[in-house]
Amino acid sequence: MIKVVAKQTVKQDKINSFLASAKKLVEETHQKDSGCISYDIFQDLQHAEVLTFIEEWENQDALDKHMASKHFKELFPYLNGLLEKPGEINCYKKVV
């Protein structure tokens, strides 16, 4: 199992645009990507501009296929253009 935590700091005036496109990415990922256990976006309670994708994948192959998918390749570059600074992405494997 692979867990991904992708923290994004979005420009203040672009939060609604980011959320609309992120919602589409979440919906398409749930519908189309096999091996996806969970794929959601969360908003920081103290800092509304901090939005984090928290994902869980069966394995690295499923994650790789997601990142190669049409919906990811179309939406991810757009989302990156709405960021205040580069995102922080960490991938984890369960060890205990």
C-alpha cells in the first residue's frame, strides 16, 4: 500500500477555482483509476489556502497509472498554475 500526501498552498484569489478543478480530479480518479483505495482533498482549518490531497493506492503500479491518466495529465498542470509556491508531495509505505 502507498499513501500520498500532497500539500498545496493556493493563491488566495484562486481557492475556489482550485477546489472546483480538484473536485473534478477526485471524482474522475474514484471512477476511473483501479487500485485507488482513497483519494480526497482536505482544507486546513487555520489556513484556507492550504489544500492537501491525501491518497491511498494498492501499489506503486496503480499510482503510476493514475499519474499517466488523461484526467491527471489534463488537470494537474492547471492546478499547479494556481499555487502560491511549489507543492510538497510525500509518498509513504506502511511499515508497521
